Amino acid sequence: MKTLRKWVEVYKTIWLIIPFTLSFSIQGQVDPRWLRHWNEADKKKPIEIPAASRIAAKDEQGIPLIIKGKIYNPDTTPAEGIIVHSYHRDGNGFDFGKNDVELTTWRLQGWAKTDKNGNFEFKTIRPAPDYLGREGAHIHFTTISKEFGRQWAPKVFLSDDPMLTEKQHSASKKTGKFGWISKVKEIKGIQYITVKIQLKEKGDF
């Protein structure tokens, strides 16, 4: 019984602590459903992409959230001109339209392009945890660049989410400034998080 409990804990650690992305299948290939959603989003991205953009519309119900991000090259220098795609669940924990019935592309998503200092910004709302209770609230990021291709970044979780465990907090802290749990600050009813992403040498998909 002790051995079984041990393996259960190991499984939880692998599933919850590692900045795991659902973009991969068990065989290490791209999830075809995720890729379909992403390709649809990519086709609709604006021609001119600003450094500061929106994910949720101004009238979207939820707590206002501003994401201040910075992209770094593999050598940790600021990365200029990187296209950033981001999406997250709505205030009720759904990814897609009409409570996940319309499985086309993500309902709340946006595009930004880093400035000369590698900075970008998204205005949105605070996402809710998965409505099925599978994991805490988080935000997805994908980057596009000529030199490093298309890449997934670790999902970013919110520091004050009660669903996060001590192990998750500890694992995030070990990655230094690229930690995937972002501290939440609130000023006059608006929440803020800072996201730092380091690009890899090669693309993911």
C-alpha cells in the first residue's frame, strides 16, 4: 500500500509540478486538436501586431488583469521582434465558446510583438481554474521567431491560487527569474503579473 501511495505521489509530481503542456501527446508529438486550434488562431492574427495588446475584450466579465512580459534569447539577452500568442480560460473556467461546446479556437486569446527591450503586455481578465477542477488558473504562451521557430513556453500559474501545492511553488522558485508561478499584485482593483520567458535554441512544432 505504501508503494502504491508513493507512485501516486510521483505521478502527481510529474503531472502538476513540471511545466507540462498539453500540446504534446504521450508519444512526444503535437496534439492534433491543439494544433488545429493554434493554426486557426495563426490564420487570424493581425498583420500589424503591437507590443501592448488585449486577450479579453473590455466588457469581458472578470477581475481585470495586466500581464507584463519579457522575452529573452537563449543567451538571456532581450529578444526583440518576437511574436507572442497567449490564451487562457474565461472567468468560469472554459476555454472555448458557449462553455466549451464550440471547439474551434480559444475564445480568449491575443497577439503581441516584443519591443526593442523584449517587452510585451496583455490586458485581460484573471482566468478561473479549470471548471472540472483538474488544475489551477493558468495562462498559455507560444512564441514565433525566424531564428528560433515556434515554441511553447511553460504555462504560467498565479501565486495566490489555492490549488497550487508547496511542491509546485518550490519547483518554480528553482528556475529563478524564469519561474512559472507569477506573483500577483493588485492596485485599485486591477491585478498585475510579470512573466519572463527564455527562448530555446530550436522550435517545438
